[in-house]
Amino acid sequence: MAPNDMHPSQAAGMHSHHEGEKFHSARGTGAISKNVPLSEVNRHCIPEDCWVALNGKVYDLSEFMDRHPGGPTTILAWAGKDASKFFNEIHKGVKIDSYLRPESYVGDLGVDENLMSDEFWHTLREARIVEVREEIDRVLSQTADNLHKADSILRLLQDKNTDPQLKIKLQRLETQKRAALDSEDYIKAMDVKKEIERILADQAHSHLHDVPLDIPNVSGGIPLSEVARHNKPHDCWIAINKTVYDLTDFLLHHPEQRNSILAWAGRDASPMYDKIPGRFPSKQWMDFFMRSEWKMGDVGTEPPKDPTMEQLKQLHDELRRLEGPSKEDIEAAKTAVKVPGKTDAPTLSEESRFPKLAEISAGKELPFFTRAEVAKHTTADEPYMIIHNRVYNLKPLIGSHPGGDDILLTKAGTDATKDFEVFEHSEKARVQRDRDMLVGQLVPGENTDWSAEATVAQVVGEETSEMARYMKYKVTDVAAAAVGWYIYKTLQNTKPLSQFTYSRALRHLHLIMAVGIFGAVGTAQAASYSEGQTRKQMLWWHKQTGLAMLFALVVRFFLRMKSGIPPRFPGHPMIQMLETQSLRAFYVLALLLPVSGIANEYFLKWAPGSDKTGNAEDDKRNDRLAKQSIDAHKVLGKVLQCAWLPFHLGYTTFYHWTQGRGVVRKVSPFI
């Protein structure tokens, strides 16, 4: 009977009874199958648990990424993915196995569907997790302290029982370290390493782990297990011919030889000694480059190990591989938009347009964040947002944002640059944003190019297509034709009108006001259903049509004094009263709507703030008044759209039409 024909419990039982010994010694997925489905690779997509598929094989690159010659961020961009094509384009002929430790190999990519389905593989994985947990409980019950602690920073970060606050601190520092390694700033990476060790040595955390923090006494020799801990560019030990060397300083000054040395960082390079004369490691190389102060000591014997603790370590490692990252970590990593291979995108476009921003961040050393880290900050207590490759904590804005809190919280944890630019924030708003809310910047490898050359394509979202350009030209043609027709009809109708009706000039203003009303309502509705540049254009037209309505209203006020007032249509007194009050309500709405919009713009962009008065309370007052203005604008807009338009242009116009009265002719300029 084939495995995929069995019930999952039967398969799990078969494995547990017939291959029990294999389970105890196998690493991770090897206890299930030597092959790993891509769906399993996809789950391991975070820095401390980073699997990558390369040319049909799956590797755990969590340990290797820090000593990757191209920096760790390039590897993280492909975490949980098949990077074969990208790898082969850059590293033609390179054998990745020569750079990795044997335990980095996880298995071959893909399961044989004739033997096992993808779903059944995961069923076996879940069954194996239960078995490993039971085995851990059994071993722990036989130990004196009944506790197993992580003995490396990587295992500490992978451990789901690690104190959350400690884990956050370590993850933040690991991000700073990866950013330093990306830029080959090994001095900064050393400083971060020391800060991590300082935190772990603190009394509040020292009892939570077994991570070695001190260099052991080398009088009895240095075991290779200690050498293995020093496997980074900023902390590089290598054993050669039974002698341990610290080549960290050499890497700082000889970048041309980093690749060959980092391939053996934390390992015994003796098997490769003198294989390539003149190249590391060889007698000629050591005679020319090696210094006596780099010698740390002789390779010593391994200290005795507690078999029970070693068994626990293997079981915990297997459990971590089987379980993978938490769902929250996976979701945050999936949310993050990464840019493979991009290491130093320019970020000058916003500062070039708003020079005062450079003054705010001048001299500040901003910490680095990954997009996955930002994606975890989505609550009202700590809503983070990415704007122009910088990270902001928007909590000070909650309750006072002119656009409301909902728009902030729905975009929390994401890159909101496009939406931010759509609303044309002023320099004053941007300065206040950087002064009060700036908390960090994205790691360079995850930057998006917002430079002047790319602004149009990326802020809009996509470059304009041929069809879009064609439609734009046609809309322009239609608008030009409409204006021409309007001028033609106006010239055709120039005869004087009775002094007992509206003047022709007033009738033209009525038409402008009508265009303003329907244009403002229509563009507001269109903007609410649009994104990117389309939304920006709709908001621009909304402002223009609103200003047109205000202009026509003001001019009408003066021209009304020089125009006759037509007699009212006869009708029921109640209808006449409702029509009169409706017209008065319209004049109030037509005045307050653009005024409230202008007030919002004024308080956001032009009202004196702390940059001029030196009083921070002025900024808060301006934000409050701007929010009140836009809230009032939205309410008035709803009244116009949902109450006045249906009643006045619907009910009253329909009433007069049923009575045979030409309402349009009463106000039309073309008579």
C-alpha cells in the first residue's frame, strides 16, 4: 500500500514503530522524507529561520547570511523562495556547498507525488511534531534541572519560549547588524555584537540562556566548537594546521580576499591547506600576510558533553525546523515587499523638494528596520508606517489627523508613500512628521527608488499605458469641443432679455455654479473609489470645481443687484416656502463648502506654526482646526449630496415640470 493511500495515523504509526531510531538522530524534515516541498520552504522566511531553494536543493542559510559576501539582505530577499535563477545569473559556476556547513543542507526540493502528496507530507510533519514534543518531555523528566536553554543567539531567537521583550531587543539589534554588514561597516557590526552581549549578560536576562559570552581560557587549547562561534566578518576565527587564528582585522583591510576567508570562517581550513599555492590558506599566503598577534592558540580537545543535554539540543533543533516560524512572523514577512538585489537606492527626492527635511535628520543616526518588522506594528498603541523609506511611529497623530484615525490604522505596518503623496502634504506637515514621529529607516537592501526620475512611475503605481494616453487626449478633445460649442451658443444668443427676468450674465453664472456643484460631488465620489494618480487628479478637480462654484457665487452676489428678479412660479404656498428655504440653504452650502475646504488647506499648509512662532502648541492647534475644517467639509458635502440635490433639483423641478413650466428655460443663458 502506497503512503498516500494510508490513513495519516497509520502512516505516523508506521514511522514511529519501524524508524524510531532514525527519528532520534534525524534533523528536522529528514525524519519525514529526504525531499522538502516548496510549500514547506515558503514557511521559513524570516532572518532567524531562512530557507532558500537553489538548483533543486534546500538550504538553511540562517547561519550563513551574515558572512555572505553580498550582505545578508540579499539572502533575506529570497527567504522562503526558489532563488535558483537569480543565483545562477550572478554566481555562474559557484558551488554553494563549499561555503556552507554540512548541517545547512536541509534536503532536496520537491516530493515525489507518486509516493506522497504535498498535503500528506505536512500531515506527517504535524505527527512528527507531536512525537518530538513527547520525546522532549520524556528526556526532561529524567534530568535534574528539567530545563533546556538556548546556547546561541540564533537558537535564542528561534525559541518560541524566549522572553518577548528580550526577543524584540535582539531582533532590533540583529537588524542593525545586518544593515552594517550590507554596507561592509564591520566596525559598526562589532559594536552591535558587543551591545547584544551586554544585554545577554545583564542580570535580568543572564538566567534565560546558556549563550557563551566570554572567550574561554586558551591555555588548554581552543576547541573547534568555540571556533565555530566566531564565523562572521566582524568576528572571524579559523583553524589551520591545529592553530586558531583571528582574521577579523585582516578582513577589514583586505576586502579582495574576503570571499575565500569567509568560506572557512568558524571552521578548520586545514583540508584546503596548500591546495592552491599563494591563495588562502597556503604556506605562501601565510608567510606573506600572517601576523603573530593574530594567533589565538592551539586547537584543543572538545570538552566533555552531557549526552542528555546533547540529545535535548538535537530534539529542540529538530522541533524548531519542523514547527518553523510563528504564523505572525510568516504573515509579517509575506506582507513585506522586498527588492531582491537592490542595495542602495537613492532617497533624495523628498528632501530635494523640501529642503527643511534635511535639517531635521542632520546628525541623527537612525536605526534600521526591515519591512517585516514594520509590518508587525499595526495597533493603535504603536502604529508604524513607511514613507519614503523612513519609518514613523504615528501614535502622536492619533486623534488629531485631519483625515481621521481610520486611514492611519488601515495603512499601519505598510509602505504608505503613494497615499501620502496623493494628498499633497505641505512642507510644514512633513517637517512636523519628521520632527515628532521619525523613529528609523529601512535597511538599504529593502529601499524603493523614490528618486525624481522614478517618482512618476512609482507614486502613480504604473507608467501610463498607450490606451490611457489616448483616452486622455480624447477627453481633452471633448472638453475643447464643449468649450467651443459653449462660446458658439453664447454668440448665437445675444438679444436683450426682459428686465423682469435674470440677466444673461447671471444665467451664465448659474451654469458655472451647476458645473461646480455636480463637478465637486462627482469628483469627490470618483476619488473615494480611486487610487494613486487617479485619486490625486480627482481631488485636484474637486478643488477646482469647488472654487468655480465659490467664484460664481461671489460674482452672482454683485450682479444680482443689477438684474431683474423674475416672478415666482405660481403654486401652493407650502411649495413656495420650501423652495425659498431650499434656495437659502443652497447659498449657505455653496459658501461654506469651499470655505471649509480652504480653511483645511490654510491650517495644514500656511497657518503659522512652531517653525515661525517657536510654540509647539501652535502645531497642535493647527492640526485640530484642520481636522475640524475637513470634518465639517465632509458633513456639508453629505448634506448637499444626500439632502439638497435630491430635494431641490429633484422634487421642486419635477413639481414645476408637471405643471408645464420651463424651469430650465427660466435660468438658461441660451435663449
